[in-house]
Amino acid sequence: MEGPDGSGKTTQIDLLKRYLESKGYDIVIAREPGGTAIGEVIRKIILNTEYQEMSYMTELLLYAAARAQLVNQVIKPALLERKAVICDRFVESSAVYQGIGRGLGVDTVYEVNNYALGDVTPKLTIFMDLEAEEGIKRKENQTELDRMELEDLYFHKRVVEGYRKLAALYPERIVSLDATLPIETIHSMIVEEVEKRFFKG
């Protein structure tokens, strides 16, 4: 599940989890960065507002390190046990935040993350499409913003446009949904995609 901050990913992940459980699946929810003891420590470093001097490449490599640990410790074992895995952000987040937002290049991000991912590739990526201004507005009531959330509007606009570019490049895997639609409407659209790709023919 991908999208800018405030796009409603958490809500849709919860609804999708319940739907998949109703189909008899054991569900593993993973979040990035984090999801493991090591990943959570890395998360605190990445998102700490005191580390404004962090270089963009350091940021990219820290995300990849947390992802490598998540893949090996959580995702691969879950898949081997025939469980369904829903990830709150994955490699596309790095492609847009570091590759496009930070200007490191999408190809660079994917090349670095090939080592982190190994043979694990998402079968379906849902992109919750929301204008940057609306996402920031939705986060206004949050008491404390992290280092990434504190970036300026121009950065967040690049991120949204980055997601849209990726969705256009990989339409067979990335599905864009209007995050301003009613919650239940979005959920129904996600279920439709899941059923089409995993439960039919």
C-alpha cells in the first residue's frame, strides 16, 4: 500500500486485512521503515528531526537496510508459510521519496534495493493518489511531524508526481486509486483488484 502521507493507507490496510481473513488467509502486516527490532531502530534514526544533516544517499541506504531485514526476517518466512503479506510502504516509497524527491534517480534506488529485496517482488501495489496539499492538510492535527513529513510542499509535490509516473510505467502492477473517494468505495475497488488478480481463473 503506497501513497503520500495522509492518503489513508492505514485505514485501507485494516479493511483489506479483514477481507483477506474472511477468505481464510493468515495475514502479516508489515510497515516501512520498521517491522523488525533492527528496522525500528533504523526508523528512529531516519525520521529523527535532529538529523537534518543526513545525506540523501545515507537516507536511501538506511531505508534499504531496514527493508532487507524486513524481507528476510518477516516477509519471506510469511510467504513460505503461505500467508498473505500487506506492506505499509515498500520499495516504491524509496523510488519516489529518494529517487525522485531527493533526486537520486529511480534506477539508482532500484539497483540498491535489488540487494535488499532478493527475489521478493510485490504482486500488487495500491497507490492512494492524493494531492500533496490535501495530504499535508490531513496531517495538520498531528501533534508531532517526523523528519520526512517536515519537508516543504515542493518536495511532497514531487513525491506525488513520482508515484504517478511509476504507476504509468508499471500499470500491470501498480493500481492508482483516488484517495478522496469515500473509504468504503476505495475498499471495494481494492477488493475488486485483489479478486481479479488472486482469486479468479
